[in-house]
Amino acid sequence: MQRRFNEWLQRQEAGGKTFTPEQRWWLDLIAAHIGINLEMSAEDFTSGAFFQRGGQVAALRAFGGELLPVLDELNEELGGK
């Protein structure tokens, strides 16, 4: 799973996308969550470290309108949907 996540990050960077340190924190935690649970939904932002960091509101603030598309992409890439 970590290899697929790193490959996804590399493709994003090759396409000109860069992530802030805060966005990387969210991405790393989302990837870890998917690695354990095979998927992540918006509701998962309401518990654990996600909630402690501000939940979905903070994630939306970090990613803006890109949060749900990124979440969908990572679910597909890492969760095998």
C-alpha cells in the first residue's frame, strides 16, 4: 500500500501538483486509514486523529474543493475499489 501511495504522490508531482505540509499530513493519515480499512469516507473524519486535527472542516480548509476528488482517487488507488 505504501508503494502505491508513493507512486500516486509521484504522479501528482509529475503532473505539477504540489502539497503543503498540512495537506501531506492529511494525505498520509488518509492513506494509512485506507491501508487498514480498505476505504475512507467523509464520515471517517469525525473520529480519532482526524477529529483531533479538526475533522472534515479542517481537511476542507486544507484542500478546498479538492478534498472529495482526492479522497475518491486515494480510495480507488489504495483500497482497490
